Amino acid sequence: MSDKNDENNDNNEISIGTILVGESSVGKTSIIRYFVERTFELTMTQTQGFDYINKKYAIDSKEVTFNIRDTAGQERYRGISSTYYKGANIAILVYDITSFKTFFEIKKYWYKDVIDNCSKDTSIFKLYNL
């Protein structure tokens, strides 16, 4: 995978812009925390606005950095969401499998928002959480 975010880095470094979007309380922060820290907490505070987290891995003698953006799902933050998408190579649409409303909002709002704001080369994944 080539780095679209930073063309000046050397051949052993790859940066991957990653964004998680979806309704409030579907588990975006929990998923990120588990990916980065390998920890899980039953109670989390809601993300306000957005948060940036970086995680580095060594993969096939390359340093791969995931630049992860955790977004707030509350409707009041939707108007400023286009700035979240800048440089995203991967967009992950997250919904709660126990809530039809969160799945419906993925189809109704979040997928279109990703398509409208991300590059046409951005890979899009749906991820459900319990």
C-alpha cells in the first residue's frame, strides 16, 4: 500500500489515514482503544468533536503508522465533519448490531457523508459492534 499522505517519507515508512464514523455510542472509541492499547472498558465517555490517535506497527520491515480519527456521532457535530475526512485512506462505518437505528443511519447519512468527503481512492468498510 502506498502512502498518499506523505510523499516525502522514506520507503520504510507508511502512513495510513483512518477514520471511524457512525452514530453516538456505537463503540467507535472502544474499537480504537482496543486496536491501539489492547484494552477494553465497559464504560466510556462520549467523544466530543473528534480525537486523533496514532498507532505504529512494524510490518514486513516497514514502519506503518495508522493516523486514526475518532469522531463524535452526535448530530450537533455533523456540520463540521467534512474536516475529519481529509487524508483518509480508510473509512470505517460503525454501527451497533442491537440497534436498527444505528444501521439505518449508516445507510441514510454516514455512507453518503464518506462518499461526499473522502477521496475516490478511500477504502470503505462496515463494522458492527455489539
